Amino acid sequence: MHAASTSYSADIAPDARLRRFVLLSGALLFLAGIACVTLLAVSAGLKGVIAMIWVCLCGYEWLAFRHGYASGGALRIAAGGSVERQCRDGTRKPARLCPGSLVLTRFAWLRVAPAGARSYAELVSAAGQETEDWRRLQVIWRHIGAA
């Protein structure tokens, strides 16, 4: 048992299947966006410009997610809102939770910005976590989530 609510943290482990789902859904939404651009009632030249902007924006985001997944592992979220990200080499480096994060009863979408790197998001499921860590995440989120 922990002495105070500020003295504990939640260790949240990523799920490789959910990471693949996020990357695949991002690729499919990219393709859907390109299809939508072709349906716009504008000149072909403007469609080309819009399509290139879409490709650049989606590519930037997709690569940020891919890099975040390749370089990082579990997240440790402390009661005060600080975040540490476990790197592939076993070290822990600071990160921060970004706006757009959401914790629900069974799933969480955690936007994470590692120090010195682009932000990405982790889709995590309660089923893939230790029960106590998931409960702690819920409590921590009630405390810091609205801030």
C-alpha cells in the first residue's frame, strides 16, 4: 500500500498488436484522404497541391509514430503527471503527456512527447496491463487529466 496518492505511478506497457493497428489505420486513412482529394471540385493543379500537403502531413505523423514505437517501450506515469519512457536500451528518459490524451475504462490514447523527439500516441488496453497499474492510471488521470 502506498502512503499518499502522489507517491505512486502506473507502468503502462505497449501492445504490439495495437501499435500495428494504429499504423495500419493511419495508412488507410491516408489513402482515404487521397481519395477525398480527387473528389474535390477544384482544378487539377490545386488538387495536386492539396494532395502533396496531405502526403507531407500524413507522412510526418506516420513517421513520428513509427519512430516512437521503434525507440520506446513502457511508460511510467507518476501521480503528479510526470512521464518516463523506457527506451530500447533499458534506460528511462523523460517525456510529457500532450493534449489529446484520453483515458477511458478499458482503453487509453496517450499522446506522448519524448524529450528531444516528435510526439506520438500509444493506444493501450486495460487487458494488456497489470490490474493495479491500470487502476493507478485511472486515479492519476482523474487527478491530472483535466489539467
